[in-house]
Amino acid sequence: MILKLHIGSLIGSTLMCVIDLKDIDRRLNIDSWKRYYASFLQGARALPVDLAISAQVRLIRTFWRGPSNFTLLEVGCGTARFSLVFAREGAAVVGVDVVKEALLLAKSIFREEGVKAEFICADMAYLPFRNGAFDVIFGAGSIEHAKDTSSVVTEVARTLSKKGIFAATVPLVSLSVVYLVLRGTIPDIPLIRHLVEFLHFRLLKNKFKTLGYEKAFTERGIRKIFSSAGLTNIETGVFDIEHPITLFNDARIKNLLNKLAHLRPFWPFIFIKGEKIHA
């Protein structure tokens, strides 16, 4: 795989991490997700079935019309089971995440499947790749975990090849945002963002932020971020899956919330896709 990596390469069983921990979003994300993945590494429980993976794969198949042996970067890859699907079909896969424990699990899964990939412990805002290295870049619920999402998308666009695509799924500011705020999601709307950050960081001391730092976007806002990064042919739409409801245990409430989530005013998540027309 000729990608001209510069830093943080996973070699053998060693992970080299080059990550700046001075920002609260990075610290919170690493601490939260490290606890989440550590139990799997210790064999405490089996990896959960991810309801979103098949929908994510369909999303890329919709937009990528090139050959199957494309170069694929998954940012915030976690255990990289999305990328595994395309790696089996011949794609050259690289996974990036800030959590070493997640990458160790990903490496184990790929090894058991007999599939090759490169895993790198690095920050999405500082990708250790040359310009234009990847045909397809995908972020499944990842770019919203960066406080400065614009910098992340700009950096991703830099590493995208000419005619390449970047697709992501992100939380949406909608009528479901109350539920999202209760679990720690911060609406990316200037005044509201500061108020909710004060609530969760200062008053609640991150009590409900089990998934780290996370934002929700307006459709217009996330499209503007992609456009400012130089991406074109931008498309957005509902990320239509059965959403796991963790805040409530009652089956009737979960069923009602999932029905509401499929109505436009209540969409909790959307996909966004942009293309890089110029090198």
C-alpha cells in the first residue's frame, strides 16, 4: 500500500500515538471511548451488533462508482467493521482513531478475517498522509466529536484524491435535539452551544457525556463546513436506520421514539457527502 505515511503507523503489534491532549474534546473522547473499548479487550463482553453498518455500506455504494480496489480511509474508525466489508472486496483500507484500545480490537478482527489493513492512532485534525492519498473517506459518527469540525473536514479534504468523495453521518439539530442534549450532545449553534457546554462541563461535570464530546449540526451548518473545505456536489439526507435508544428501557417508549425519528422534523441523524473536483 503506497500512501507515504509520515507518523503514527501501526507496525506489528505496536501502536504509536501522536495526539495533542490539551483540548477538552480530545481528552474527553479518549477517556470515554477508552473505558468503552477496554472491557471488550478484557473479554468482559462480546462486541455489539452495529445496526448502522449495513446502512453505512449502502451509503458508500450509492456514491462511489469507481473500481472496488479503491483507497479507503475511515476516520474515527473504532473497530473498523464498516471498512472490513470493503477490505474483503479488495479496497486498500486505512483506519484512524485516537483510541488505541479500539485499534487493537480492529487489528484483531481483521487478523481473524484474514484481511489486511493499516491502523493508525492519530487525530482527525492532523492526518499523517500525503495530499490526495484516498479515493473515499468515511466518518461514521466521528467528525461531530471534534470541537473544531471545520479544521477536521478541511484536513480530510486535503487527503482526498481528485474526484474522491467524503461521506459522514452526524447528529442533526431537530425536534429530537432535546433527547440528544440529555445524553450530552451539544447543538452547534453559537449561543446555544455555549449554554449547553456550560451545563454539561461546569454544572453536570460530564456526568451524561458517556460518548465523549459530541455536537449536533443544522443541515445548513454542516453543508457550509463541507463547502468551506472546498468540497462540491454536496448532498444531505436522513440516515435512515433503526436507532438504538439507550436513555429509556420501556419498549413502548423506544418504539414510539423510533417512529418519530423517521419523520423529517425529528430526524436525529443525517448523512452528508461531498466531492473533491480539483486536485
